Amino acid sequence: MDPYDVAPTPATRSTTDANPDTLPADMRSAAGNQAMVDVRQQAGQLRLPLLELKEQLLRDYQEREELLLELEGLEESKEITERGKEAKAELTARQERALDAYAKADADLLLLDQPGVADGQLNELLARRGATADVAASNQKVSKNTVDASGWALKVDDKTTLTQGQNTTVSGKSQKFELGSGGPAYTSGISSDTTEVDSEGGTTKTSSSVSNKYDTSGWSRTSESNVELGDYKAGTKESFGVKRGDGKLGTERSITTSQTGTEVTKTSAQGVIAGPDGAGAYKSATAGLGQTSKSGVKTGQTVGMDGKFVVDVKKVEGSEPAQYQVSLTINLGAKAGLTGSKEWEQSAAGTNSDASGSANVSASLTGTFVHLLSDEDTKKYLAALDAKGTGGAGKEFDVIRAAAKGSYADAQQLLSGLKTAAFSPAGAAAMAEGDSVDLEVGGTADAKLSGGGSGGGFGLKAEGGVTAGETLKRTVAVKGGKVVITISVATTKGWSAGGTASMEAASGGYTHGSTSKAGESVTFTLDPKDSHYNDDFALIADRATIADLRKLGVEHPDLISASTTSSGESTSDSVTAGVAGVSLGIDETHSLDRSVTKDESGTTTSVTGSTGGGASVSALGGKLSYSEKETAAMQVGPGNVGSGDISKSTSETDFGATWDKLKETWSKTPVGLGVGLVTGGAKVAQEKTDVAGMKLDDNDFSIIFGVAQDSKAWSKPVASPRHFAAWQATGRTVAASGGDRQKIADALAAYAAEHDGAAAAITSIVRSPGSAEGGKAYEWPNDMAAEKAVFDSLVDGDPLKPVTALETSGKNKEALESIDGSLKKLDKLTAGLEAKKDQFTTSALGEMLGRLAEQRRALATRSSIINRRVEVSGVDAPAVTTVPTAEDQAAGEKAGAKAALEGMLPALRGFEADQTRQFQLIGAERSKRDGFHFSSPSVIVMVTAFNELRDHVYPLWEKAVDKALETAKMAGVDLAEVKPRPAKGWCNSQYKEEFGQEAFVAPRTGVDW
């Protein structure tokens, strides 16, 4: 009998064992009535099973229909196998039987609902449906808690199993709650699995499922259906989701179709981008093909395309009417990959092992277009971008229009074609002043191998890989009426190796990586008015390798205005450990980079060594981290003149700052905060970053060379046995350098590339404890990028350079406006630094404000001299000499002194803030003697604070007070106004109470103090 002709039914039973014909008449009548009631009751009990049968038949039919459509598609595309054709015929026959069974079940239900139905019809239904009703139904609900290296999970399964003869259907609902290092996740789903055996013993297995997953990255829905006919398998899996992260918000879609031995996957994604580099859109598509051999070896091939654009708008400072620098970056990429894997399972031993490998290549084409636009033109440009290029006149909009339509090949061709336009003599000459176009072509390749095994709760895996990449970048810009062409080539190579091990809920791993890089960059400056312009441009345009660029430099050195050769090596080591979703990571990095730049001023060699490391703990979707990096960036310019920047940067999670940042952003731009949080572009957990260091000049190189002559003095900053021998060797190299700046720079950078503590060691050599001379200290606490930019330009830079150029041209009005603008910026910078004084952790604030005050002096002095010249000779009078008259100089110095003093007083307050911070540390430790604390005072903390005051804060503060007193005299200001001053007497008394002696000998006193 066909399995569709039966349905679950309760077993029939008689209400009496007696034969009604042998009973008295009244009893026979009662027995007959009772039999009629039993027939109708038993028939009524078939209603629910028949309804369930109809539902199951419909579900099975729909599943098979989807699979039939897939097989028909494969047949139309001539991709179907012979076994697939047989499976299609079998499925078609089963669909016909399912329709017939559905019709019979529907007819039986109608019979049950028919008024006055005869007992004979009901008996026939019971005979037909009940004769083979070997049916069993069961329900099972299982909850399972799992704790492993990835975290905690709770899965609840509710399954109902319906068995009828040899046919089985299992339907279920499931829920899964997860909590790991990636945060919380919730998954819910329904599923159905059916096994059918026909009259000939053939087996058909069908399955379907739908699930929804919600986690911190978004939402996704996955549906899957599969059929298995003997040794033939076919299936479809579709997923759709909304994803966020890394500044992106968009949709992702994928569909996988498979039949025995092959699998085809197609994915696509699109959305918007919002991040620190600007806002824009992205789109991608990938196709993959997989094969599985009879021996279980899996292989796969993938190809993909992607594209994105990002636009950034910045107002040109000081422009009137307002102008904006609009930068549009378009990136188009392609990738291809191969994979292979094999798994082995030993059931008896309960172990399994696997091995896999992959190889990938990718290429990218990036174009960046920079325009200087008016306010109105900027709005039009951005409107065209919002419309995916519609209405935009620039050739870059053609690329965006093609990519938006999914025509990646056309988009790449158009973007490459821009080389013909912008990277041609006529195209470059036609560009507007301030505009630039660059095209970058890049390619990377990597290969990876991994293998491992697990069993008995223990797992082990090893992996390794190699990478290589190369980029070629061409830039054309118009500056000062000249066409400036820069061609850069960069290559990278690297490898990594490591392994992981796990035992039940614990895991650990180690990875080492190494990378080397090399680069060559050449800049050419051409005059479009030159008669050789076209020929020279042609010589340059198609150079594409480092060898080509070097050959051009040898053959035509007159065309090159600047060139840079660079190289570098870096290594990384990381250790990971995890228990039940809580993961710990520790990493360490080392790098040494070198570059040589040649331009009209001469040759400049830069060498940079750095060592970094950090630790992080991740759990429940949150992350606590701390990292630091020490860098020695040394530079030797023309004339063997040395300079450098020695720094230490630290970064750590700051939850207080996280809350403050969210509140601040919400109050200013709630929409912007919403976009940032939704796309992942706004960091929820804020990192507190601090960079402190010291800038060196050529005189500091002389100090370093001098100290190196005394090995005992050189050894003082480094006490660690791990670094002492290497530091002493560095000292011997410096001592033997003869003062050669390059040898000194190379030695210090090499040490910094291998050893932590290098920043403190080098700065201690330049400025010994207790001294106020040597180097220029600085510190930039978290979120002070704007202040740093102004400081670098106006304090560490030369704000008088543009003033001098304007004076020479007789543009005194413009020169005075430039000075006035710089002074206003310095005033704003002073206020900004003072407002954030509590964020500084070193004594650098007062020193930085002191240097700022000296620039105020220089600017105010020059302003006074220019004003006096204008009064005498008129506004257009040129500066015929760089040496002003004695009278003008005196007046200028007095004006400069007043301006400088206005900046020096904040510097003194900066040192006072340093003193307050150290006194608070000391006071907090001393208060622990009150009997209400669980710990005793830390002598180390107090001594460190006292030493900071004695060796760093007070020497610089006293120097600043002396300078301020001298300046006050020049400005004619009461010396009593020069404050605050060091509280060395109080510090001495505190030190004596703690340690029985004074920290300072004879603190300074007198009229001036």
C-alpha cells in the first residue's frame, strides 16, 4: 500500500466481548446503539491526524517543488547530471502521489463533516485508514548548556517525531542564546526532516529549515531545503541580512545551490559608509564553486568584485569667499581564490583530524580626485554623489554611475581611462590650480596552510602563510601653475606561522609574523609653457617599476625635482588564551624603517625604530585593552644636521570618556551619532590615547655624543639586565661615531627597534634628571588633534616665514593680517591647552606653553616693526633691510615682551598643575595612615612623585620663572605679577616628615622670588 494512504489513528477497540446476537432483545438494542456510537467516536478521532497529514503533505510538496525548480534550472542550463535527471523523475512521481494523497485526505475530512453520514461509510473509512495505522507520535524537549573556549551557550530544542510504518517526520523549534567575546546573540528557528520509504524499498529524505539570528553585528535570516534520493543529493540555501560594523551599514544576500559533488554560491552586499575619512557607499558581488570528491576531499574556487566611494569635505581655512577642498576616492577591486580541505574521522578512537589550504589573489584600482570648489559648486558636487553620479559632470561620476549599475568591468575601464585624460600632457595642463588626480593600482597574493586534530576534549591546530603585494601610484597636481607628477612604487612580502591548542573550555595560541617592504617615489615638476613639456611628460607617464624609475633618474636627472627610496622590516608576536568566552591577548611588535629623500635642498635620511606591545581582555562583547609603543624617529638633513622625535604612545579603554563622548556627540549631532553607531563608524568604547615625547635638534645630537664618551654616565638610564648590554653597545657605537649624525641616528633607531624603554633612555641622555636644558618636551593627551596641528604649525613651525615673504613684496597690510591671525590662533591654543591641563600626565604642559609664549614674542615684535615702517613710509613700503633700526627694534622688543608675558603666565600655571598632581599622589598615600584604609602608604609612589618634582617639574618651572621675570622687566610689568611659583618649601617639609631629610638644599628665596 502506498504510504500516503495511511495516517496516524488510535487503535480500535470493542466496548464488550459479548456477541450482540446472543443477548436479550433489550440488550441487543443497547449493544447496537453502543456500537454505532463507537463507530462515530472512532471515526471522529481521525480528524486531527488527517489535518496533520494534510499539513505535512503540503510542506513536503512545497519543499520538493523548490528542489524540482532548481533541477529544472540545472537542466535548462545543461548543468544537470544523469543522476540528477533520475532524481527529477522520481521527485515528479512523488509529487503526483502527494497530490493524490492530499485529495484523499481532504475527501475523508469532508466525509467526517457530512451530516447523516452512514455507518457503513464510516466503517469503510475506519477499515481503510485504521487497518495499517501502526503510528507512533512522541515529543521531546531538551535544554543544553555549553561552555567552551568560545563562551557560553544555551540551546533549547522542541521536537515532535511522527512515525508511520517506515516513514518518519521530525519537526521542531529551536532557540539558542549565546554569550561570548563577540557579545550576545540569539537564534530561533523551525525545521522539518522527513524520511520516506516506497514500496520498492527506495528512500527519500527531505529537510527544510528557517532561522533568524540577532547579534551585535545585525540580523540575518537563513532558509535551507535539501533532498536526498539514494546517493543523489541536492539543496538550496538562501540568506539575507542587515549588517553593521567597520563604519558600514548595508544588506548582504547569498544563495547556494548544490547537487552531489558540486556547490555554487553567489553573494552580494551593498550599503553606506560613514567614518573618519568621509561618507559614501559600497557594493560587492562574489561567486564560488565547490567540489567534493568521493574520497572526501573538498576543493573550491571563488571570484569577486567590489566597489566603493568615499567623499570628504574640508573648508579651506582663511578663504574668503569660502572655498572647500572636496576629496573623492573611488576604489574598485577584484579577487580570486582557491581552497582545499580534507577531514579524517576515527570513530573507534573518537578522534578526528583535518588539513586545509588556500591561495588568493586580489587587485584594486583606486582613484582620488581633489577639487577646490566654491560653496555652491560643493553642494552641486555632493548632490550628484547622493544621486549615484546622476547629474555630475566630472569624469569620476561616469565611474560611479557604472558601479551603481553593477557594471564593474565598465567602471574599471572608465577609471583606468582617466589616466588617458588626466595623465596626458593636455589633460594635466588643463587642470585647475589646486586640483589633483591620482590613480593607484595594487595587487596582493597570499597562500595559507593549516592542519590539526581533536579528540577526548583536546584539540591542536597549526597554520602558516605567505603574502606578497605591490602598488603603483601616479599623481598629477597643479601647484603654482606647474604640473607636478609623482610616481610611487611599493612592494611588501611577509610570512606568518603559529598554532592553537584547546582543552574543553580553555584554549591558547601563538603566532609570529614578519613583513618586509620597499618603495621608490619620484616627483617631476614640469612647466606647461616649456617647449619640451610634451616630450618630457611622455618620458615620465608610463614608468611602472622601481627599476624604471631608477633608470629614468640616471638618464634624465634634470627632470626630477625630488625622489625617495624606502625600505623596512617588521615582526610581530601574539599570544592568546581563552576560557569560556573570556579571551586574553598579548602582543609585541618591532619595526625598523629607512628612507632617503633627495630634493633641491639636498639629501635627507630618515630612520625610525619602534617597539610596541599590549594586552586585551574581551568578554560579553566588550573589550578592555592597553597598549604602548615607543618610537625613535631620527632624521639627518643636508650638512649633516640631525633632528629627531622620541615618543611613547599609550592607549587604553576609558569608559568614563566613552560616556562623555556619547553625551557630547548626542548634544551636538544626534543624527551623526545615530549614523555612526548604526554603521559601526562611531566607537562605542573610547580609547584614551596619550603621546608624550621630546623633539631633538642638532645640539641635542652633540649632547648625546658627549655623554657617550663617559660609559658610566651613559649607563644610568638603563638598569634592566635584559637591555643593559645592548644599551652599552649602542653607547660605544655613538662614542665611536666621531659625531657623525647619521651614525648616531642609526644606532639609536636600531636600539629602539629591539628594546622597550628606549624613549625614556634617550630622553634621559638628552636631558639629565634635575636639568632644564636639552630637547623640547611635549605631550598630547587624548582627543587633541586640532590643538596639535596648530602647535606643530605655529610653535614648532615658523609662522614668520609667510610674513617675511609678504613684507618683501611690500604687502605690509597682508603681513599684519597674517600676524594677527597667528596670534589669535595661539590665544585659542593657549586656552585649549589650559582647559585640558588635567589630562596631562607629564611636566610637558608648562614647557609647551613657554615655547608658545616665545612665538607670541616673535610675532608681536615683528608686528610692531612693520607698523612703525608703515607709519613712516606708507602701507606699501617694502622691507629694504632685514635689520630694523635700533629704535624700531627696542619698541618691537617691548611689545614682544608684553605679548610673551601674556603667554608665560599660563605656562607657570601649567607647572603648578603638574605640582598639584604630584602633591595629590603624595597626599593620597599619606592619608592611608588614618586607619580607615586596607593598605599602607606606598613608599614607591611617594618617592616617584617627589623625584618627578625635584628632577623634572621644579627645574623647568624655575627656568620659566626666571624667563618671565626678565620679560616682565622688559615689558615694564610689576614683578609680583609673575606667578605662580614653586612651593619647594612645603615640598621639603613633606619630604622631611616622610624620610627625615630635605629633598632640596636651600630653596630659592629673594626679592624676585
